[in-house]
Amino acid sequence: MRLAIIFILTLFTMGCGYGSRNYMTTGGTAGTPSIASLSPPTTAAGSASFTLTVNGSNFGSGSVVYFNTVAEPTMFVSANQVAASIPATAVSAAGTFPVYVHSGVYNSNSMNFSVQ
């Protein structure tokens, strides 16, 4: 009986992906999204909300732009472009903020956005 329970638990945990590789990395496969440029690349501190266009490659329809580690509402334009709505509160103070795209199971490279 005990062996049967161990066997069932083993099957259950394997079926749930226990012990599988971490898919939330910046892997190096052809499907990994990549950022080439941001438009605009900078804004003034205290600016109003704006649309940030992220140009690159391997973006999917479910891609999400992260601005300073916060997921922002994102619109898929194409496999080479996504656009995110950045709220005024995100650019209220000067600084350099990382931007990356999460697409599928991968994160893109990070590119800095400057608020001056």
C-alpha cells in the first residue's frame, strides 16, 4: 500500500512539472524575444502618461512590457514591435529604469529608459 502511494505521488509530481527546468529565464533560443530600441528612449520627469514603443524581434501576441519591473498594459503590434501604456506615476521622478519584454516563456534583454 505504501509503495502504491509513493508511486501515485511520483506520477502526480512529474505530471505537474515538479523538477522541470526554470522557464522564466532569458534563454538563448531562436524564440527568445530581443529588444533593439525604445521609442521614445527618454522623457522628462513629471511627464504625462505616454505610449512606449518597443522594437525588436520574437515578440508574441501575449507579450508584456515591464517598465521598472512593473507589467504595463501592452498592445501587440507585430513580431517586431509591441507598445505599452506607461502611466505618469512611473515617470514622476528622474532616473534610469529597465525595460524588458516577457513573451511566451522567455524574457528579453533589458534596455534602460531614461527619465530626466
